[in-house]
Amino acid sequence: MPELPEVAALVAALENEAKSKRLLRVLTKEAGGGPRDGLYDDLVFSGTEEQEMHRVLEGRALTGVGRKGKHLWMELSLLPSPPSTSAAFGVGNGRRGGDEGARNTSTLTTSSAPQEDKRFVLFHMGMTGSLLFQHVAIPQYRSFSLDVSKGWPPKFCKAQFIFGNCEEGKDDEAIQLAFCDQRRWGRVQLLPAGVKDPRMEAPLKELAPDAWKERPSLQVFRDKLKETDIAIKAALLDQGRVLSGLGNWVCDEVLFQAKVDPARRCKALTEGDVRRVWESVDYVCATACAANARSEGFPTGWLFHYRWAKTKKDMAGAKGPEGRRMVFETVGGRTTAIVPSVQRVRRGGDEEKEKGEPGEDGAGVDRGKRKQKEEEDEFEQIMTKKKISKGKRCVKEEVMEEEAGIGRGDEKAESPSTISERAIKLIKMEKDVKMNIPASEKTTTPRRSSPRVKAGEVKTKGKRAKK
């Protein structure tokens, strides 16, 4: 998923290439040769009607670009008198979708009704969303990239935004921007009229402070972490909890630089751990954004360059920075790259023992505790299912009878500890029989009197009744 550095790079590209330009036309039919080619994707456009997108946006100028977390927005403002020649700009160079879009919106849509001076279009990249300029290279997410050299518009293009010069009489070449999304998890949302600040409206108002531009103080950061007892990585991934904008690879890098185990619970973090994580957030975000999200500009010692193993075989033999062993675990629901010798070091300097399978929050389960639980489960299963040969009754039933005092005459019921020991002897006796252990070595159990006859009584019924 495109994260804070990638989205920040898109904002910079928009400001450099399209700010102060007029949005001449919006093409809303999918183009580029995807399975929904020629269709309006109302899922990506958040349910906004197609004609509303044209009516509200076309003819406005791009007067601002902003970002919070993984979201970015364009601020589009009305101009006094839109040029009459704006509709004459080209919209494509031969690929499907361009000519069709021209026929759909051959002239600028105008309305005599008064419109708000400013309107905002909000973008969220989802898992595979991307904004691309036709003639400007923009950093794209590592696992999903589009080759614009094969023609325009690119594949899975959901919308095109055609910008031109605001000054009448200038025939500068149109600037074409495409929003592409293969999995349809991205969103292009037209915010309601009257919105003054997108950060005060849903969904941005539900986000935590931006991890780079709005990073809270150390004290606030510490207090937010101590409010929860989930894994530190899960807390950083939650866009509404502590910070917004941090995704999978950024969190892995932050925790590697801070030398903190991603599965460690927030309440177990020391003051030094919290400070190092807080400082690493600023370091990683600032460095990645300064490199314009291009990985070749990241420091060579970063975990980023080593964490992209795809298969189990590659993961098993993965090496991190300086050739250190790297493991992959699921923490916070995401595949997590960890360097144990750096992130799991005890005070004495020894590497922590490997943990078992991660739980829901990614914390490992101690092997000793897991083995003990398995033994207890096995014992419980034997008690409920295995039967002793005499009387064909479950061991559990026999123990319950003993606890109730049945068959013990006037004696008191045995204590729970005694009952457990007795049940264990019964079970061992069964195992001895199965393993053909000699009778001399078999475990013997004292014979109990019949539960139906008390001491001193004479049986009067049944085959063995005294005549």
C-alpha cells in the first residue's frame, strides 16, 4: 500500500506540475484496457454521480494540494471567466478511452446556478492506487507499477484530469493526470459544498495526527501508547490511534532503527524504547520524503532494501543489513520483517530465544507454556473419553463419584489433589496393559468396595444374594 512517503511525493509532483492550472476536462470512463474498460466505476468514485463530477470540477483552477496520512486532496477554485477555447485541448494520443472520453465531454459543462468558490477532491490510494502524469515520472509503490511508455492512458485508468493554462491566449500543451487502480480499493471522493478544511471532515477528522507534519510531543506519544496493551507495530499501523500515514514497510523500518521488537506490547515498553521509536518516526519519514520516496536514495543500511522476500524459501534464508539473520512473522495482521539480533536483545547482550506462533496481536507464545497446555488438554481428553474395564465407566465419572463420597462408606471424599493422583494412576494402569508391561511392574490400584453395599450389610437381591 502506498504510504506516507509515496503520497508526499505525489503531492510534490502535483504542486510542481499542475498548481495554478485550469482543470479543463475530467474523463470518468475507465480506459487503458482493463476488465471494466469504458465503464464509470461508482465504487472508486464513492457513489458520486458521473455528471456531478463534470459539473462541479471542470473549469476550476488547482489552487492548492494537501495531505494527511495516506490521503491527499486537490483544492479547486472558480475563476472569473473561463476561456472559451479550453475544450479544444486534446485528451489522448490514440489509446482507448481518450477519444471516448472526448465524445462524452466534448464541451465544458456550465451551469447558471451559483457554485461554491472552492471544492475539494480527496484521493486515497488504497492498496494499488496511483496518480501518474503522462510526461512526468512519479515514484510508484514497489510491488505495483505502471509502464506509461506502452501508451496513454495506462491500464486500469479510472479517471483522467486534463489541466491547461489559466491565461487566455496561451496554447501550452495540456497536462494529463491519471488515477489508476487495479484492485478498486482506492477512492476519488468529491467533498460536499461548503467544506472549508478537508481535515475537519470525514474521513480525515477520524485520523490521528500526521506522522511527519503533525508528530505529537514525546509526552503525548508516550501517553497514547500506554493506553493500549497491543503490539507496538499494531498500534503504529492503526491510523486513528497514535499516528497516521505509517504503513507496513515504514513501521518495520521505524522499529528496526529504534531496536524494538514489533511484537512487544505497548505497556511493556521502557522509557528508552518509547523515545527511540518517537525519534525514529521523524528520522524515517523525513529521510524517505527528502529522497522523494525513491528507494535508491534511502540509506544503504535500511531494512527496506532487504525485506521484500516473497516465497517461504526466500524468507527462510533472508539476510538483513550487515548480513544479519532476518525472520518474518505476522504482527498486527501484516507480514513483518524482524532482525532478532538487533530487535530482540536482552540486557545481558544475548539474543532472545525464538518465540512460537504469534497470537492475534503478534506476540509469540512461549513454547514451554504451549507444551504444558497440550499435556493438560491430553489429560482432559483421556479423562473424558477413556474408560476403565471394570464397570465400563469413564474415569471422569469415577472421580466425580469419589468427590461426592459415593462408595467410600462413611469416609469423607478425597481432596482434589488426591483425586487427581488417583486418576493419573488409573490412566497409567491402562497404558501398562497396552504396552504389555509385566504384572510385577504394573501399577496397582487399591480395590474399592461396591458403591451399592455399605459395610456390614448383606446383599438380598441379585444372582449372588444370600439365600
